[in-house]
Amino acid sequence: MGSCSRFLLAAVLIASVTLLFPLAHGQKTREPLTEGDVMQLLQGGVATQRVGKLAQEFGIAFEVSRAAERNLRSAGADDQLLQILRELGPGKGPANPKNETPKTGAPAATGILLITTDAACKLAVDGEDAGELAAGASKRLTLPFGEHLVRAVSNDEPTASVEWAGKVEKPEQALVRLVLAEKVAAIKSKPLPASATPTQAEVVIWKSIENSTRVEDFRAYIQKYPDGAFSTLALARVEKLEADAMAKETEDKNKREEEERQAEIRKYTFPVVHHHRSVLTRCWGHLQLTADGAIYRGSEHNVTFSKTNVVYIDERSGAACLRFHLMDGTNWCFLLVDEEDVRDQKLRTFYGPSSLGNRVVEKWGFISADNGKRLLPPNQGGTGQPPRSLRR
Ligand SMILES: [Zn+2]
């Protein structure tokens, strides 16, 4: 093979090696040179300095073993190239990742970082995957001089990570201790944030109580899922149900009080008849006794009496008479009768002295018409007999 054709072959080989890595320039992904690649370059007559540069640029994928050294030497490798190749080694990456071609043929300056961590993690160097590291283990990284960023992400807790950023400027090994376990523990001990997506169980529970009117159902839900997807809704339901319950309670209380009032009124309301002597007519109605006096409600008129009432036996009719006299001098005498009498407006029965058992009215007060079974409220008036003026 003449020198001319050798040169041509070398040019073709360089081109083909370059074509093997068409993305090499400015790209992070590149294939390191195999032993075969280097052999081809050397056998193709590429200068050892140039081969060294290519190796530094792309990295190498083989170990410079004794056998490899023999092969490379036989292909034309010199000491300087072998030294470069030994330093690169497999997995050590290109010595010059920034693709800056050193001005001289001298190997790029590198330093070694000995990375240790206290938690199993994935390592990334300058954003590139650098493998995994077990807790307590260490890893040796050969990096070119310059700024680097080492990042460890916990295998156990992907949100826990720790970074080392620093400058490699000496060839001596530097220890980088990545403290990660503490971060992992801190993240793991944090309570889970409120989940926007409820669990199936939570949805089932919510669906089962959604239309409930029992405040306890929603309280139980809130207790079980204080930060649940429906907790705001559940709180609103609790508030509404409580407000409703309170309103109902007030309504019930008012109703109960009104019923009691009406019962009280009924208890002290008596069917009565009274005479209008002047026109010889009778009026039918009800007399309600109150602590303040009495209220008469009849078909013809309503009259309110003050405390000037008195009970006595109407001597003329012989019936128990509730007599009232008003400040204007009018006197009203009500006889206690039966409800049916009022309804039919017929005086069939009235309660006379015998019904009252001829009891002496010792106090100004009311005696019930039905043989004393109904106890009338005490009159606030004086004692003794009705005023002499009211007697006949
Ligand atoms: Zn009347």
C-alpha cells in the first residue's frame, strides 16, 4: 500500500468515525469509542495525538487491559495515547464534555469526586444519569476541572433530593457527602396533604349520607375525613341542620307555650249567660277569668272587667253568680251554665246554691260551677262577703 493510498484510507476512516457520531458536537448523547474503533483509527494511520483527542472527546468504552495495550501498541499507540486511554477508562465519560478541544495534545485535567450518601438514591451529574447508589455506599466520579452539579434523588421518596454544587480543580480525590436520609424522613413524617381526589370508600360513605337529615351523619364523616373532599360541604350541612333544628325547637317551644296558654284559657273559661233586665233578653257567651279580672266574649259584645269581681249566689235566680261592676256604675251578673246551653241559647241548667253546696263564699274568689271540680284561680280582691251594696 503506497503512502498516498494510506493517507486516503486514513481520511475515509476519520470521516467514518465522525459519521459514527454525527450528533457529537453540542450533543450530550454520544457513543464512546470501542477498542475496535481506536484500533481502526490507528491502523488507518490517524496520528496518535488525534486519536487521543477523539478519545477525550467521545470517551472510551473499554478498559486498557494488558491484552488491549498489546493490541493498541501493535497498531501504533504510543505511551502518551495509552496514558490518555487508561485515564479515560470505561464509564468515566468524555474527559472534555464541553467539547473544548484542548489547545495541546495533553490530556484534559480531571479530578475525582468520591460521592457517599446515607440513603439509597439515583445520582445525576450535571443533569446526566450517573447510576444508583445504595445507602452508605460510595461512588467514584472522574470529572473534568470546572463547575459541576451532583444531584441525589431518594429511591424511597422521589420528592426528597439533595445537591452538591462545586468546582473540581485538583486531581486529588475529594469527598462529597450527600446527606439525604434526614430529608426523606422529614418528608415521610409530614401528614399527607388534603387529597382533592377522594378515596372510593370516602365517596361511598358520602353518597350514603349525602341526603341525610341527621346531623350526626355529617359529624361522623367530618371526624373520619377532616380534610376530605366533601368536608366543606359536610360542615355546611351540619350548620344548616343545626340552624333548622334550632328554628324548629323555637317553633315547637312557641307552639307548646301557645297550647299551654290556650289550655290555661280553656281551664278558666266558662260558659255563661247574663241578663239584660231592661230588655228582658239573655246574652250567651264565655267568661274567661284572668289574674287581672275577667274577659267576657259574647255574640253581642266583649267586655273586659277589672279586679272588682265577686262571686255570690244570685238571690233572684238562685244560681251562682259572678258579678262584676264597672267604674261607670254598671253591674254585670253572669250565671254559670253548660256549654250546650250557650250553644243552643237555652237555659236548661244553671248552677244554683245547691250545686255549690251552700258554701259560704268566704273569700272574694271564684268557685267553679261544676261542683267545685274546676278550681278557679284565686281572686286578688278582698275577703269576706260581697259588698253590701251588691246584696239584695
Ligand atoms: Zn249582654
